[in-house]
Amino acid sequence: MSFLYFAFGLGLASNQFIPGLVALQAIPVVDVQVWLHLLPLWLEEIPEEKQQVWYVSSYRDDRSMPVMRAWKLRDGAYFRVLYSDRTQFIINRAGTEIWATWPDNLTLEDTATYLLGPIIGFLLRLRGVTCLHASAVAVGDKCLAIIGQSGAGKSTTAAAFAKAGFAILADDVVALLDGNTGLSVQPAYPRLRLWGESVKALYGSPDSLPLLTPNWNKRYLDSRYGLQFQPSPLPLGAIYILSDRITSPAAPFIGTVSAHTGLISLVANTYASTLIDKSMRGQEFDLLSRVVNKLPLRRVTPHADPAYLSKLCDLILEDFQAIANAK
């Protein structure tokens, strides 16, 4: 039995249900086959010492183990990704197949957090799709992207927009579609992932939203809690770069960004950037160079007090509408 999905512009078929995705009766084409709790049989024939190390994370877990390691297999035809919790993925170079296994102390939900984040982000890069580590919000017939370093508040800001009634296209992995009519964003799936402090700021208590998995502290917002999802691609109208939060009464405020500074920010906030090769890096740089030359980029400085989230959204919305009216 196959479970069918459409996310990130891809038709997915899986041997098991994937938490977070919405199963469909049919899809036009299967772009990616996902095998959960399975590994390819040929993997047993390649001892780990014969596997080509591709990447070792500089971040360590509480046992001083790299949080993630990656290898090339079969002369680069496949990649093996292993997390420190022993969750493991195999992805083929064409970006058409994914296998995944996990230890008994973890769950399918745990694996889905990797699958729908860094693994699908890497697979999209293999397929030639540049992805931003960002959130995307629908405003009218266009969308805006919110980027920033980890912990800057991308998902929190997107959730504040969602609470105000705006539809969400993507969170965490924003896949850019470079078409004949310009740049647009592919819809991801109808969930936002939030830390407990963000849930508390928006909904009064961390327990207001369900846990993403039994083993993680993150929670999620979906349609049961008022999330509206934008199911079709939208043109990208502007990109907002979140700076560090400050306590100044002047915050939040917005400033312009030069093309050079904007390009540096975009490159620093691409998805799966540690795993791409020179060819993919060149493709990424070409696309992002066109992004900064075609789209307005803004530097946003939020206030440290979550009470200002609504004002922050209003400020971004006002600026975005001004951009649209100026064209």
C-alpha cells in the first residue's frame, strides 16, 4: 500500500503514513519514492570503513558525538546521512528515492521531523532547487519570505501572521521556483513548528499546541488550531531579514538592504548548504544574484518583547503593500 502526497512541488509516494503531510487519493506523477523503516539491501555489502566521508557536523550532542554525518556511496550515486540519535537516511543522487530507519527508542514522528526538514531540503538541492531556510506567508496574490539565523523568530513571526488570518506556504524549507514568469515559492505542507516559548507568547501557554513528537519539546500549529495553508505556488514579492531582537522603544523597525549585503544574507540562509557540491553552489549563487537584483530586501529589527509581534506583522505588511503599490 502506498500513501500519496504532494509537497514542495513534488509528488511523493511512501510505504507508510508521513506525519504532517495530507494524504491524497491520486497524484499526477511520483517524483520521489519514500521507504520508511527500510534500507536498500545493497547497503549491507558496503562496510562503513569503505564509505566515503562527505560531511561531519561541527556541532556535538551531549555525548560529544557529531549531530550529523554524511557519506557518499557507490561512487556518489547515493548519500548516507546518520544523525547522532541513530536515525539514518539513504538518498539517491537523482533525488528520486529516500530510505529511512530509526532506533526503537524513537518514533515515526521523530523521523518525519528530519524527513520534512533537512532531508527533503537536501533532496531538493540534488534536484536543482535552491531552498531558503525561511518561512513564507501569502499576502494577496503574492508571498513574502522571512529569513534569519536560527532562533531569530522566523516561524514565530509566520505563526503571528497565521493567527492574524494569513495563509502559510512554507516553514523552515522554502523552495524557490525559477520560472518563465519570475521567482515563486512552492507550497510545503500545512504545519508550523514552534518552540514552547513562542506558543506561550502567541497562545498563552506552551500546552496550547500539541507536541511535534513524544521526544521533542517543539510543538506544531496546523488547521485544527486555525492555520490556513496556501496550496499553490505564489510569486515572491519581497524578502525580510530578521536581525537580533532589541529592547529599544524604537523597535520594531524596517530598513533597506544593499544588494551586496542582501546576497550575503541569502547565501548564509540557504538550506542544506553544508552538503552541496561546487556545481550546486554555482547554481545557487546564480539564482540568488538574480533574486537580490529583482526583489526588494528589507532588514527587520524586532522588539525583544513578544507583545510587539502583532506590531511587527503590521509593519511588515504595510511595507509589503507599499512595495506592491509602487510597481
